[in-house]
Amino acid sequence: MEHEGIIAEEERRKVVEVDSSDGYDRQDQDQDNDRAVGEESSRNIKKLDSFDVEIARFKSEYGHSSKQNLPWVMILKFAIQSIGVVYGDLGTSPLYVMPGIFPDGIKHEDDILGALSLIFYSIILIFLVKYVLIVLSANDDGDGGTFALYSLMCRNAKVSLTPNQQAEDKEVSNYRLEVPSRRFRRASTMKSFLENSEAAKYLLLYVTILGTAMVIGDGILTPCISVLSAVGGIQEAASSLGENQIMWISVVILILLFQVQRFGTHKVGYSFAPILSIWFLGIGLIGIYNIAKHDSGVIKAVNPLYIVHYFMRNKKEAWISLGGVILCLTGSEALFADLGHFNILSIQLSSCLVVLPSIILAYFGQAAYLRKHSENVANTFYSSLPKSVYWPMFVIAVLAAIIASQAMISATFAIVKQSVALGCFPNVKVVHTSQKHEGQIYVPEVNTLLMLACVGVTLGFKTTLKLGNAYGIAVAFVFSITSTFLVIVMVMIWKTNILLVILYVLTIGLVEYVFLSSVLYKFLDGGYVPLLFAAVMMTIMLLWNYGYRKKYQFEVENKVSREALVTIMSNTIHRAPGVALFYTELVHGISPIFTQYVANVPALHSVLVFVSIKSLPISNVPLEERFFFRRVEPQVSGMYRCVVRYGYRDAKIEPQFFEKVLIDQWEDFIQNNAPYADERGEASDHGIAMINEEGVQREIGLVDEAIKIGGIMYLMGQSEVKASRGSGFAKRFAINCLYNWLKRCVRQPEDVFNVPHKRLLKVGITYEI
């Protein structure tokens, strides 16, 4: 074992050092394939992540890897906290589900039982079986959501349009790469198909972006429908208030809600867990009260034959009503999306012991009430309340709606951050608002856009009826996309028995696509809103990704060759004392911006570090594994490459701490990866020789002296992108107009990296792509 460890270490050293670690091509890559590899990298490139602005550097009390093995005390604590974060949307759905199913009133008494049976089995099948028991297991090292599923697939097969399977990245402890065994033909076949099909890779990316856009649309619609439904209950006590007054009260609450986001109100979810616990207890007890008082016979709805009879009586109208039934599942995706804050067992406990019984009892109680008072279906929730608890439940309902809105707003912030990290969203400012709790972030630009969109939607719809149609489409799309990705995970990664996969597709998958067909029928009745939002968001995300990949391809094709680099360095007039951090988006090779800089400033700092910041398709990268150093060229002293790796949920290090960690790990690299010396004293990258300790100390001394005398300067390219001559109209419009407009509207590179302006030097260059 010791011998194997020595061999493994020697192989690792070869990967790092043999090729001079210059960021050109790896030792095992043939020089003749350099351009092909470069082109593939340019096609597969992702947007490199940026520094976030944070109030303070924080560490989670428990890391993601440890959350799955917590003591029971912590699991129970997380289970209680999750009630205030995860279930607000799902818990407030009884406010608007029944009116959504029966917008034109109840035509037959047994239709209530049919609708109740649909609600019951939808919750059991999709909320409990799919999400609580299956989907939560498809997490990416403790994180959930559409991007987590996508990154999980990217890590287990080369399906990403990003260079995510580099050798040094696989050494990160959290990477945990698994590939299908050849013994499982289906897994290997699917993996090979996805890896060899460019169309499949692009389709996966587009579907991921569509799912993300729908979740963002959900973040717009949830505050609208939750607040509007809760506030609308006041009409039960003050009938003089009309729709316009309810609408304006809701608008005021929404504006205030978005204005307090800057203070980090995601912690409201933790603080208000008792309020939602009271809410779930309240709706459960009221459900029991209504069942006992009005009609205990609604328990018959557990018989699925009532669903069959419901469709036989109403036919097309029953199918259309599924658009209202799906509203009982709103917030189910939040179980998966918010998994990173808790752990699987804690969410399963809170789901099964608190949430599921409460909402089931609430719906059965409403059905029992409607069996005697079917004329009140338009305001079922508040009409079914006992008069003595009306005002307390009204106050709690409004608070629960605000908490539900808060949870989706925070989820939107998180998914935008993931999109930026994986190259599908323009750079935006991200502020971490907590020193203790990971994931609590605030995105000012997105917050403003969400507020304007919510106010506009509320003013446009006024009531929850048409708003429910829009909401249903967003929910149905997210469900369908998650199931599609889950099937791929089942086959390729879990290697699930094919009969179970088929069973899943024919039950849960089929039900979700039936729901999707129903909500799409209401396209003209408000259903177009989430699709419009999704179209706008997808256009922005795809355009940004397209422009960046084309720009990166230009850099790869025009990167500085090894010979040119040696010539440039030998002809440099002067080496000024100091350290220059040259930010470049290229991970392999030297950007052409470097030659532009040398042509205009014929002097270089004594030590030059090419810094590339990128995101890996994993949720977290340990701090000790974040910086990856290489020497650029053995014939050129004082020149290094540093790749700074982040997971898509990692908080970025503030600049002062970044410099300190970079220098510390840089010097560790020099000490542990010194070049060997052969018997003649010449530098050699292989063979058995003694490490030249004197050379190590000289190299470290050079770095320390450069920092002490000249300090640290930042060099950054200021690029202008335009379509090359002969390009078609579509390409010229996309690059010259839309992409460049986006670049001007978002944060500039120096703001993205939060670079001190007094120590920044920018170099201009034009890219013709």
C-alpha cells in the first residue's frame, strides 16, 4: 500500500509539474490535438465566477458532508427550522386551491369528493412519494434544485458545455466522480449517448435554463398569489372593501417585503418557524372541526373511484380543473431546492409528521364544509373558519403568506447565484447577509426586478383566479423537468431496475405531464405570464452564455504559444519589483491580452501570476483545495498560473483575505513542488534527484521581496466584442447589439472582482468572433 501511495503521488506530481504547469496542454495530450482540445474547451466553457461582496466571511456550523450524519438533537432542530423555510408556499395553498378547481361554481355534489380525491392522491404521489422519498436522494453533496441535478449529471458524464472534467478538478475531495460500470449496459449506453451527442448536451443545458427560468417566475408569482389570497380574506369581515382596495393593500405589503430584503430577512424563516407551526396546527384542527361538524363522509374520497366518476361526469371540464388541483402542490419543489440548508432526514420528518397531516386535514375539512355550503366555494378557506378564530387566523394567514413569499424570493436569489456560477447569467452583485447561516444572500438588481414584476402582475391580475392559471404553468414545468432529469439519474447514476424506472414514468411522470397539458390549456387566461417571464429570462441567459463562449473561443484560438512567451520575456526591457495578478478567463494557455499589454507597456513586474477564477460542477470546494498553482514556463522565472476553484454555493472570499490565502498557498506550492536537480545541477521535471533547497528559498525570497517592495498590482483586460466580417445578421445582432448591451448594463470586471481601483491597470483589446 505504501508503494502504491508513492506511485500515486509521483503520478500526481507529473500531472502538476512535468508540463511546466504552464496552462498549455497536459502531458498526456498530444501537441497535434492542441487546437482541437482548445476548440472543444471553447465550446464547453463556462462563465468564470466572480467575487461576491459579503458582509463577513462565514463558516457553516455543519458542512454539507456532515449534514447527513448529524446527532438526533440537530436533526430535530433542523426539522423545526425547516418548517419556517421550506413549507410556507405549500402550507398557504389551501387559501386558493378550491376556488381554482371550481372557478364557475360546483355543479354536482359528488364533484367535491372527486376533486378532494384528486388533491389527496396528488399530494401522496407527487409531494410524498416523488419529492420526500425519491427526489431528496438525488442531491448533489447535500444540495438540491435543478442546477444540482444538472451538475450531478455533469460530474458523472461529460455532458456539460463546460470543461468540468479536468484532472486537477477530480482531485477535489467533494468531486466524488462516479461512472457507470460496464456491467450495467443501460447506464453505459445512456452515458455514451449523452457524451457523444452535441444535441443532447445542448438540450440538457436548455432544459436546465428553462427550469431555472420557471423557478424565477415562481419567485415572482408566489408573493403575488400568497399575499393577494391572504389579504383577500378581509372581505369576509369587511364586505365593503372591493377588489381594487384589496389589490392596493397587497401592493403595499409586497413593496415593503422587497424593501426589507437588504437586511437579510431570510433569517425570518428561522425566526418565524413557530408562526408556521401554529398555522399548520391551526388549519389541521379547523379541518377536524369542519369534518366533525359538516360531513364526516368526505373520508370516502380516499377511494380513487371518485376520480373516475368525476371525469366521467365532467369530461373536458374535469381535465381543465386539473389546473386548479396542481395548486395544492405549489412549494413541493422547495423541499428539494432548500435541501442545502438542512438535511434529508430533517425534511422528511417535518414533512411526514407536521406538514402532510395538516394540509390533508385542511382539504378534507374544506370539502366537508363545501358539501353543506357549496355557494361559498369562491372564498372557501375564510368562509369555513369558525367565527371565533377568524381574526387570529387572518393575521396568521397574512404572516404565513409573507413567509412563503420570503422563502421563494430567497430561493430565487440562490438560483441566480448558481446561474452566474455556471455561466448562464450576467454578473450581478451578491451580498451575504449572515455570518452563521450559509445560503443567506441578497441580490440587489434581482430584488428590484422581482419587486417591479410582482407589483405589475398584482396590478394586472387583481384577483387570484387568473393568477392561479399562471402559477400552475410554472409549477407544472418545474415538476416535469425535475422528473426528466431524475429518470436520467436513475438510469445512469443509481442504475435503478428498469421496471422501477418504467413504473415511475407511467405513474408520476404521466400524471405530471397530464397536469402540464391542463395548465397549458389556460394559456390565454393568464397562463402566458410565466412563459413570457421564462422567454425573457432564457433569452438573457442563453445570450450571455453564447457571447461568452464565442469570446473564449477567440482567446483559445489566439492564445500565446510557448515559444512566443519565451521570446516576449527575453525581449522585455525591464522587470519592475512587485507582484502582478493578471486576471484571465483562460484556464489553459495565456490570453492574447498579455501580448497586447506587453506591446503597450514594455515592462513587467518581477513576479507575474495569471489568475483564473472558475466554478466546478459541485456545491462546495474546501478552502484548502481552492487554489491550484502551476509554473508557467521553466525557462522564465517568476511566472505562475493560479486557478481558483469554487463550488456553485461557495461564498467568495473578500479581497484582503483572498490575497493572504493566495500568498500562503502559493508559497506552500513552491515548497512542495520545487523542480528537481539532476547530477549536473540542471533543472529537470522527472527522474530521481535531490530537491534544490537553495532554489526553493531563493524562489520564496523573490516572491516575498516583490510583495514587500512593489506590493500587489492587478492587471485586467477591457475587452470589446464584435462579430467578424461576413457574419450573418442574426450573429451580428446578437453580439454587436444584445450581448454588448448586456455587458454595459451589468457590473464591470473590476467591480465583479472587487479590485481596488488604485491598484488596477486595464488593457484594452477587441475580439472579432
